[in-house]
Amino acid sequence: MAHKKPSLKRNAIRFMDLFCGLGAFHEAFKKDPIFECVLACDIDAGVRELYEVNHGIEPKADIRQLDMDALPDVDLLCAGFPCQPFSIAGNGQGFEDEEKGNLFYDILGIIDRKTPRMCILENVKNLKTHDKGKTYETIVSSLTERGYEVTSKVIHAVDYGSPQARQRIFIVATKGKPFVIPEGTATLRTVSSIVDPTYRPSPLSNKYTLVATPERERERSTPSILYNVVSVATQKGGRQGERVYDPAHVGITVCASSGGPGAKTGLYEIENQVRRLNVKETLRMFGFSEEYNMGGIPSEKALFYLGNSIVVNVVDAFTPVVKAWFQGSR
């Protein structure tokens, strides 16, 4: 298919969506017509198809193979760059990971060529402490050397109206004046608010038994474990995917890869049945619209993509603040 040609509307805030995934940045920004995506990019072919179906623009494939001379001008660069090299659950190699860790330098190459006035980078919260803080210092110094003012914050999605305990660092670099990262909405939502009442899943396998955990009072803003799920064969259990959580609380972090019967979403006791979240429910955990089209892909692949996604609710909070920043700096 042909790439969508940007209209370059007058006074539009033109943004570039690198490592775009399912398009959380686009999903939030498109609610305000002043934002216009002029380029998206992701190495995963399945994600690119879903992005085009939902956002009307065909992403480029590999950031390392972009034609730098053909890049459109942008005001805003967004990049939820690969987190595995900096994640506790990943390989932890950071910039030494030749495949993913040094993709930050590809972002810098685009910044050098297009000099966007604002850059929003997202990653796991562990980025700030990785390699005793040296990784974060390298990112900040690389941006300040290019004339940017840099601010950052570890954001908890629960504070921004998502029913998911997911913490990620957002780094915002701006030219001309500083940026103030928006505060949360203070609206608490729990897993029960996103339950699909039409879903009829299969019961938990009899390969597992449930062992009740000691009663413990927790705030609803924190996941609460009801049971550990123990393998009958091995008598082992208790990992994230082997626990049953209370839907009257916020849920655990949706992961792209995790084991056990609750892999990726965790298990919840819903209407007296222990089950995982389905794709529709997990989309709601991230704040995607009810119209978001997953294209009929297998549920495990869909949950994998969601496990790598940015939370739309967080970007929703950024949207008016980013707009005001640009309008105030013109």
C-alpha cells in the first residue's frame, strides 16, 4: 500500500511515532486534530499492519534503514524504544545490547537531522538506575549537548486513570522553554471496571490447585493476591502468572512474556471463576478505544503486543500539555 501523505495542515503539531507498536501515542494524539502523524516506524510486520488499520498510516520497518534524506520535518518526536536491555525482566545489557540497546543512537541520528522542538521518550523505570545511573546520564547528556532542556518522571499508570499497576519513565526534551510533566488524574479505576460480561472462558485446568493467601488489607490502588496457583505435579507456584488477583483492586502489569496459567495478564477471580483477561479487557487496561481493531490475530500475539505497549491514559494526560507548550512557544 502507498504511504499516507501528510497534509501538513497549518499550525499542525507534526509528530513522528518511532517504535510505534500498537500506536498509543497516536491513539491519544488523534483525539485532537491539531496533531498530525507524519511518520511511524516499527520492525514488527504484524504491528505495522495493525497500526495502518487503526491509524491510517503505513509505518516504515526498521529505524536503522530509514532514508534520512527523505524524513519529513517534525515538531515532536515520540519513541517508546525497546526496553528489554534495561528491564529487570530483560537481559539487562543496556547499550551493550548491539541489537536493541544502542537503538537510542539511531533516535539521536534522527534528532540531529530533523531537530524536533520536543522529544518524548518512554522506557521501563529501571532505565534510571541501570548501570548505576550511567545509562540515564548518557541519555540526558546526549540531549543537553544538542541544546535540549530535559525533564523526566517515573509515571505510575494507576495515577492516570488506568486500572493497571504499570510504572514507566517518561523523558521529555524541549528546545526554547522547559516542559512540565502533567500530574495524574487521581481517578482510581479497578480491574472490575474493564470486565467483559459476555466473555465465557474455559475453567482453570485441574493441573493446578488454589492455595489461599493470608488475608491482608491493601489499598485498591495496589494489586491484591487472593490465591497462589500451585501445580499438582510439582507442588510449585507463586510466580506472577501463578497468582489469582482481586478485580476490586488495580491489576498487575501486563507483560509481553511471562509463564504459568496467568501468562501476560495475570489471573483474576471474576464472577466466581478464575481466568485471564481477554484481549478486549486488556485493551481497556491500556486505555485503547472500544473501536480498536486487532484484526483477528491470535489472542497470544495480541496480548504480546499489548504487553509491549505504552498506556494511552498516560499520553491522554500529556496531550493538552504538549499542545499548550507548542502554542505558547510559537
